[in-house]
Amino acid sequence: MLIGLLQNIAIFYYWTWFIWPFVFIFSLVYAITSLVKDDAASMKPILIASVSLLIIVAGITGPALE
């Protein structure tokens, strides 16, 4: 079940591969700078960075699952 989910995420990554590195880097940098500047930083950029990293890793490991 989870392997099928990872394969579906990998197919989604193959069609949108050019977006996810930029989303990951910009959200990670924004999360780090907001943690350094503010005491009450939001968790939204960290969650966006983690989801984009999940999509990138699933896309990279997708061919190995078949």
C-alpha cells in the first residue's frame, strides 16, 4: 500500500520535477530566517519544506521500487 503511494508520488514528481527544488530551498531558507528573527515562528514553511523533500525523495527512489 505504501509502495503504491510512493510510486504515485514519484509519477507526480516526474511531471513537476522543475518546481520542487525551488520550493524546498525557498521554504527552508524562509523557515530558518523566521526561526532566527521571531520568537513565535510559524510551522507552515517547515511543513512545506518537509513535504517538498518527501516528494523529491519519492521521485528519486521511485524507479527502484518497481
